Amino acid sequence: MKIIKGLAILVFVGYLFLWVMTPTYVFKQKWLVRVRAHTTSTYFGTQGPTMLLYSFPVLFMAVMGSVYLHLRKKSNQNRNEGQKEATNGNLTIWRRPMIVKSLGIVSKIELAFFIMFIALLVWSFTTYLHVSFAKITPQSAAKKGEKVWESKLDSVALRLGLIGNICLAFLFFPVTRGSSILPLFGLTSEASVKYHIWLGHIMMTLFSSHGVCYIIYWIATNQTSEMLKWAKTDISNVAGELSLLSGLVMWATTFPQIRRKMFEVFFYTHHLYILFIVFFVFHVGIGYTSIMLPGFYLFLIDRFLRFLQSKENVRLISTRVLLSETLELNFSKSQDLSYTPTSIMFINVPNISKTQWHPFTITSSSNLEPEKLSVMIKGEGSWSKKLYQILSSPNPVDRLDVCVEGPYGPISTNFLRHDILVMVSGGSGITPFISIFRELVFTVETSKCKTPKILMISVFKDSSDLTMLELLLPAFGAPMDFSKLELQIEAYVTREKQPTIDDKKQVRTIWLKPNSSDGPITPILGQNGWLWLGAIISCSFVVFLLSIGLLTRFYIYPIDKNTNKVYPYGSKGVMNILLICVSIMVACSLGFWWNKKKNAIDSKQIQNMEEATPVGSPNSLFYNAERELESLPQQSLIQSINAHYGERPNLKRMLFERKESSVGVLVCRPKNMRHEVANICSSGLASNLHFESISFNW
């Protein structure tokens, strides 16, 4: 595993070095000339060298990452790794949080890489200008009928576009949910979304400047007709304008003021990325597009696999209806499906909307509950409130069609490396900590390794929200014994001075009757999913290369002769896009349907077990039950809760009082609480505090 990971990282370093050298004279006039001389062929034309330099290394990393993740999963050493890392404090200071305006909470490592990326953009821009400005003289400008400043403006406009392409090359990596590259660097798609946001803002700023500079240039040189130019074998300005327009519409809806208030507008307009990419290909040609192709290629594979998974209805067994418009949905799952704490899953309910998908944090543990998967949903938006109304009505539905995508989460967790875990949450932010708690209960019951103590600091608006604490206990299985786990819960109710008692307020468990066609949630590519993903990446790209190679050799080359001056860029781009899509669809479909056969056998076995459950028992599909928090058989949970009314926690005092050598501080929601805890942990007054902001979806 170390050799494979080391090889992948070495290729990544070489890939970054390639980007550093790209704007230089040495690369363009010497290295690239030599590469093209040896690799340009009648099968791939000038597109071949670009794919070799920019596409192959990334896809190679993705395949190596798939093999690495498969071996790591099979090694079953996650808990041991967590213990080993407890003594490794070399990077502790670099992992400390910082609050940077416009970036939010970032670690020093993240800030360092962000600065290095900005340095790459600045280096590339200045190097491009240095090389191009050296060729601009009064004589060269006069030959074009321009002034020197106009020629330089033309050069600046072009280089702004080239720099924007660097951001575009990395833009899709963070949003590839099933990525095999991100885990190589200890990242998840959920935690990397902020990188996508940063890259998107920088990219659109550069592309917008690129467009504005060209408009000014065309006006100054009386070439406004260029704005309507759609060249056959050159840069197509109209396509570039349409691509930029699509990007601007997406960009306008990403700002928090719009995204939070009109999320559906943000969600639907973001599908304009299809037009953005298509017109980008028409704008610059498929040859140059190959520079940013690998990230988008991996994204397309992930997107189509998610599409295949989303077409299957899953078996929703029961729901726990809590107070304050809160639900826990319990699904059937196959034992082959494993995930780590803090993982998320996307859910679609066609009865509410066929197009809306919402991410929710998983509350169950795949080890403690091998055949069940649970998520908590808080009614904080129109979609979730409609779902609550459907399931909490006096006469609730007896079944509900549900589709899912996922789960997605970290490849492993390192919570065992700490002596104590301090989990700070506000409201429904407690959700990811439920899965961590359940996983630690399983660990303490089955493993001899030492588990950390748990201190949960949960802040709620009113006492009805306290029922969320019941979700610490699974809805299924034998009563959970966590007496060996040191648990302390400090619950703060801020809007009430004393507890409110209402006998009518109860937590209901409603059991549903799924259709026989509904299946358990299964791993989309089976138990060896990472190997299948590596095979799909490899096979689909090989199929694409064979297809485009034959097409170029026997159709395009006889017409164009590798001159790029005869065959239209647009036609070549369309054929490449179609072949990429067909190759990915064929490879993904074969992998999906092959594993679906095995999943169907497992689904039948699970269905037979559920149908054999006696009617009227708590596990029956026809059984309804009601219970209150005070009547739980696990009284030790109630004894662990210390409720405070009409006050807020003094987080600074509570954290600084911890004297353990390693204190893992996990915080989730709201933003001001995360910033407060980050400031405390980064103050340097307590070296034993190790901060981690948890991604949350509801």
C-alpha cells in the first residue's frame, strides 16, 4: 500500500511540476516540440501529446488510488492506524485551525496549499506575459495595425483565459463524490467542497476578466464583428461567450445571500455546467480541452454511476418521528455495504420532488447495525418539512418510495487516537456525533483497544429538541450496552428557564410496508467496489482511445492531414464528447449490472428474513410503537445527561479544563459556534486541543 500510494503521489508531484513549466519558453519551444515529434500520429493527431502529458497522469493516479483503497479496506487496520497516529504529533501545529476572512475555518496546511496555488497562478501569468511581451514591439504592432498597448491588451486577455484554465483543470476533483484520488491525500468530497468554491470564484473572476479585456480590445481596434465570429478551425468567440454566460449565471447563484434563500435556484442553475463545458470545447477545440479533461472525465464516471444507483428504489423499513419536526429514517442494507462515521447519503423522495436530491448525515454504524442504515432529517426547509408532514400525520402512509445515492465519507477515522472526544454541537448538528458514538460502542464491545471518553456539549433551542438524544440508541437490535464507555452529556436549552412537560408529546416509531421490488441499500459496485472503479476508469479510457484513434485515422486524418486547418473544431469536439460519454456509459453499465446480479441474491435473502418476522413484534413491518425518552430501557443514557436551562455553555472554560494529553475537539453547527471553538483551539493556550470541524448535511 505504501509503494502504491508513494507512486501515485510521485506522479502527482510530476503533474504539478508540469503546470509550473507549462508557461515557460523552455516547455513550449523545446520540451513540447520534442514530445510532439515523437507522439503525434495519424491516430491521435496533435491531441495525442496533450492527452499523454495532462490526461494520462491523472487517470493513472485514479487507478492507483483505487487499488490502494481496495487494499486498505481489506487490510482492516483502520483502528490500529488510529492508535499509531496518536503519538505522531509532527503535523499537529499545521493542523491547527485558523479563521481567514472569505475562506472560513482552514488549517495551516490548507492555507499553505492555497497560497501555493495562488503563487502558481501568479507565476504562470507573469511568465506568460514575460514571454509574450518580449515579442511585442512597435514594429510588430504596426504590422497588425495596432498600437503597442492594444497588442499588450490582446496578450493579457489571452493569458487571463489560460490562467483560468488551470482552475478549470482542478475544478471537478472536489465534487467527484466517489473519488479515488481525494482519499490518497486524506480528503473527502464533502470536506473538499470548499476547494471547489474557491476554485470556482477564482476561475470565473479570471474568465470574466478574459472576456472583458477582449471586448475592450475589439472596441479599441474597431473589431467588434469578432464578437460574432464562429471560426471553423480556430478560436470560436461566440462559443466562448455562450460558455462565459452559462458560467456567470451559475456564479451569480453561488453567493451565500442567494444560495441560502433560494437553494432550488442555485441547484437547478448549476446544471448549466453542461453547457459551460460543451461551449468551452467549441471555443478552444478538443485538443486544448484535453488539458482539463481528466478531472471532468472522472466526474462523469462518478456522475453516471450515481445515476444508475439513483434509479433503484430502496427499502424504507421504519421512521422514528421526533419532536420539533425531526425524523429518523431506517433503511434496509446489505452486509457488504460498509461506511465510516460522519458519512452522508443523498436522498430523493419522488412523491415530493423527482428532481431534488438532499444530503443527510448517517446516524447508524455499519459495524453495530450490519443490516440497517439510518439518517436523521430536521425540518429546516420546504422539502424536509413536506417529508415530516407525510410521515407524522395521524394517518401516515404505509410505504414511501425513496431513492438514494451513496453513502460517501472518509475512508477511515482516527478518533481512537485521542484520550477524550469533546463533541460540540448546536441543534441538529448532533447528527454526525450519533454515528461516532455508535461506532465507539461497537469498538468497546468487540475490541481490546482503549476507547476515548466522550463529552457531548449539545445546545438546543427548547426542551423538545432533547428527544434528539434518543437517536444515540439504535431503533433495531438488542439493547445497547455502553456501560464500558465513559459518556457525559451536557445539554443546554437556551430558550427555556425550566423543562416543559407535555404528556402528548411522544416519540413514535412507524413501521412501513415496502414493496417486494424495493431492495436494500447495496454498494453500487459490490464489495470490491474500488477495484471495479479502477477497472471502469481504465477500460472506458482505453475504449475511448481506440474509438477516437480509429475515427481520426480513417476519417479525420485523410481530410485534415494533422494540419488542424481543414476539419472543423466543432465537429471534432462533438465526436470526442459523444465517444467519451458512450465509453463511460458502456463501462459503468457493465460494471453496475454485473454487481447488480449478486446484489439481487442478497436482497432476496434479506427480504425472506424480514417476511419471516412475526407480525406484532417490534421488528414486524406492521408494528407501530410509541415511547418517550423517559421510558427507555437504557436508563444509563438518561443518567449521563445533565440538562441546563436558560443558559449557554462556557466553551472556553470547559475546553481548557480538560487535562488529558490528547483532546479531540469535534464541532458541528452553527457557524458562530464553529468559529468560537476554532479560535479557542488555535489560541495556543492549550496544546492538547486538536480541532476538527465536521461536515454536516440535513
